[in-house]
Amino acid sequence: MAGISAGSAGGSGSTRYLLFFRAILLGNLLLAAMYAPEAGKAWDWIRGVFPAYAACALALYGLERRVGWTRAAARWSFLLDVGFAASAAYALPGDSMGLFIAFFLVILSSTLLREPVFSILLAGVVCAVYTGASQPGAAAAADPGRLMKLALLAGIALFSVFMAAYAQQIERSIAEPYELRIAWLERLSLVGRALRGILHEVKTPLGTILLSVENLRGMLRRGEDVEAELVVIAGEAERASQILDNFLEFTRPVDIALEPLSLSAPIEKVLAAMRGRLEERDIRLEPDLDPTTRVLGSERHLVQAFTNLFMNAIQAMPSGGMLSVRQARSGGMACVFIRDTGRGMEGAGRADLSDADPESQPDARGFGLGLGIVRWIVQKHGGGFSLESPGPGRGATALLRLPLLPEN
């Protein structure tokens, strides 16, 4: 009746109940041995086997409480209890009620594992061991009293297993509505989180549209050509629509259509849309692009990825700075390095780009769902993505890697 782990076999409550059964087993056999007819053999057993079992049982219980057990280990631990009960036949007469109760306790405690099949198998083993331990001769096997005890032991075993299975069924029926409720609340939380992410992403094109409208008014007053600003506004409105499409794909992943393109094309398109924001924040742009670098990609998805990366860098430089964009080739991969001179990150090294809430750290660098989408887009292209920083106040560098398009 050694302990079992909370996660594997019914929790810490089951462990405490097993400890309770173990204590009863020890007390029952100790009391029976103290009043056994052959006092010498009984005390030899008490001095030898009793402390050994107690020490093993306590050690197993302490081990379970510290590191936990698997279900397999919990099952095998019952061999200790069966062996201890069988060893009592050395000190007790075969018709001893104490011996009968000991085997009954072993069967009953097995139901705490909530495994009816295992309890049935263990009951069969216990009945066989009890038959051999309590009936040493052929004549004793025909004793009606002992046969009655054996039948009673088997009947108690079946009834205990039935009650344990029935209790487990009731527990499941009670827990199911609560589990469904919890699952519904989790889905509701995910919906709210996704909605915040969508709003976070859509703010970028809407902000660009508002800024372009302000520029457009000034240009109209001066009589300047406004075609370029109109193109930016139309492009950002289209991108806002694409953001919603991207989120649908992100939450319900599908393969995206890839085609040959110059990697610098989506970068230049994003930089053109970001021109007003860069000027507004007094951020100097240093591009080093290579139009000959071609990849197999989706332009609209790459535009979304680079937009998120540039916005992440711009938000990290509220008082101005320098933003460099450099392309390179390495090991069959097209690399894009996006470096800013902004806040950097807490702790030098590589950032954890897990799905963080974009609103969870408003004063920190804006990781959030934006970079989660970048990572998803890059993975769909068969590439890799990382974000590194030397430390706080020392900027950061985002590295985006995509497979180069074979020249042939």
C-alpha cells in the first residue's frame, strides 16, 4: 500500500488513504501476532519482518511525496503488501482472522488506484496466496470454514472493485459539466486575446492612413501632386484587410501560395509606407538592399512580416535613432538584418518569441502577437527568425532567413 503520485493515481488524497490502510495493516498483524499460540515464532516475525516492512513502506511513501510515481510503479508496490501479509502465515495459524483481514486490506487498498482491471487481477493473486498460506495441507483445503473465508474474500474483492468503479463513474458525471465550462471559458479567453491581437495589428495601417491624410491636406493646400499619398492610403487600407485574412490563416493554419520574387520588393513597399512614421520620429534609415536576391515567397505575407518588424523597431525608438536594413546570403539562405538603436531588451541574448499578449508589457519592447505572426509566416516559407540584443538601451537586431531560389 505504498504511495502513488498525485498526477498518476488519484492525487495526494489517495496517497493519504493508502498510508491509512498501511497503518491498519501493520496494526492488525501486530495485534494478531502478539496473541498467536506460538509466541516464539510470532516474536521472531515481529522483530524481523515487521520493522523491515515498516521501513520500506515509509521509504516508498517519502519517495512518492518527493518525486512522484508512475502508475506502473504504484502497481508493483503492492507486491510488498502481498509479501508482508503472506509472511505473517509463519507466525499465525492458518485460520487466524488477522491473516484474513490482512489480505482483505490489500485488496481494498488497491481500489484507490481507480483501475478495476488491476484490482481484479490483484484480488486473484491475493486469493491464491491466501489459499496457500492458510491451508498448508490437503485435509485443510476441504475445511468448510476456510472455504467460506476464501469465498468471502473473493466476494469482498468483487464488491470493492464494483463500488470503486461506480464511484469513479459518479465522479466523472459530476466533473464533466465543470470541465465543459472550463473549456468554454478557455475558448472565450483565446477569442478575447485574438481580438486584442487583431486590434494591435490593425492600428499600424490605420495610423499610416491618418498620417497620410494629414500629409495629403498639406499637399493639396500647396497644390502638389497627391498621387503618391493616395497610393499609400489605398495600400494601407488593403493591408488592413489582409491583416484580418492573415489572422484567420494564423488561427486556422493552411499552406500559403509561394511564387518567385525579389526579396527586396516587399521590403521597399513597407519602407515606402513607413516613410511618414520614420520622419515623424526622426529616425534615420540606412537601407542596403539587393534586388537580385530572389526567394520563393508570398509577397503579401512578407509585407505583413516586415511591417511588424519595422513597427517593432520604430516603437523601440520614441526619441529617434537609426534603422538599418541589410540583405545578405549565407549557406543557401537569404538573410535580412533589421537593426535599431532603441531600447534593446532586458538581459543580453536572444528573445523568447512566444505568443505574448501585446498589451501585457506596454512599456517594454512590443513583442506580442506581431512577432508571433512573423515567426509563423517565416516558418511557412521554410525559414527561420530570431531577435537579439546586447542589452537594455543598446538596440536590437532581428534576423529573418529564407531559402534562396535556385538559380536554375
